Amino acid sequence: MRKPIHLLLASGVVTAALVAAAPPAQADSGALVTLSAGHLDVADVAYEDGTLEVGVHDEDNDIEYAADEVKLVVKRQARVTVPASPDFAFLGTPGVAKVWILPEVQNSDLIWPGLAAEEVEPGVFLDDELALTVQSVAGPGQLAIYTENAVGQPAILADSGDGLPDTIALTAGDHSHANWAFDRSGAYCVTLRATGTLAATGQTITSAPATLHFTVKA
């Protein structure tokens, strides 16, 4: 049975009023942004309002995140055999063991992990020196962060396999890349802190701990 037109209009007004009064939908505050490829500064050090901070910067989209807002995915494509040279024994048995590497040289299918202090103005810290400390790695395996020179020889920056903390030297205003290697699949929590000594006062300041969340795909 059709309703009279005045009842339809009245019901429409009530519905509109109820919609207007309803509270807006809230985003799930516990949801993490998943990042699995692209140029990401996974340790982005900034200095603002007298405080050092370590976050994550999506360089491709110019979006900054707190470390606990993102999940960093290491894809299956990152799994390779440890180079046969004994210089790479810190990753596992050379030429035999498998390891997942987010590479120093960009691969568009994987995260290209950067170490950045571009948001720190030169002259603020003594000699423009900053220290990024890898405090802890929790997960099923080990993490090694290292670079390679022009002839492929590694220089280890941090290695949870031989004990932590390890400290990586950064320079205010600079940006660099390194290999991040995981020797087992699974979930990892990597906790970092940044430290610097203010040039004007000699005061040493340290950031709050920032924990990165990696998922390494089997």
C-alpha cells in the first residue's frame, strides 16, 4: 500500500535528522599502514622543538609516519643465497645459507631502506654528528645492517648476531642507504634511538625509543 506523500516527506525529514545527529565513523586506531615497496627512510631522524625523533618517511609519497604506525613487509623476492665470499659469513654459511635482503641498491619491487638525518639542520649538533643506536632486535632470527663498497666488500653497521647495541654514525642533513638482512622469516621488532650533542650547550639528548615492525615472508 502506497504511503501518502506527506508521510513520506515526514519520514525523510526524520531520517535526515538521524543521519545528521549520528557521530562520524572513526578509523581503526590500531590499524597499521603496510609498506612493501618503494623508497622508505626506515630510520628518519628529525630534530624539532628541542626533541630528537626517529620515524619512517615514505619518500615516494612524502608521507611521514611514527614507527609504530607502519608494518614493513620483506617480500619473498628478497630471499637470496648468501654470497660465496667468507666476508659475508656474518649472514650465514657463504654460498649455502638463505637470507632476506632489503638492498642498498634500489629494487623497485622491494623496500629501498634509507637512513636519513635530512630534517636536522647543520650546525645544531656538535660537528653535525648523530648516532643511531640499534638497541634490540626481537624475532625468530638475526638482523644485519651493512653497506658494500665498489668491489662488493661489506662493512657491517649493526649485527644482532654478535650482540647489541650497535651504533650507526649519521651526519646532519645527510641521507644514505644500506642493506637490511634477515636470516629467518617471521615477525621482527627493531628498536632504535638517536643521540646527539648540541653544539650551543654541550647537552647530549636522546630520542625516545622507536620500534620498527618487519614481517619477513617465507
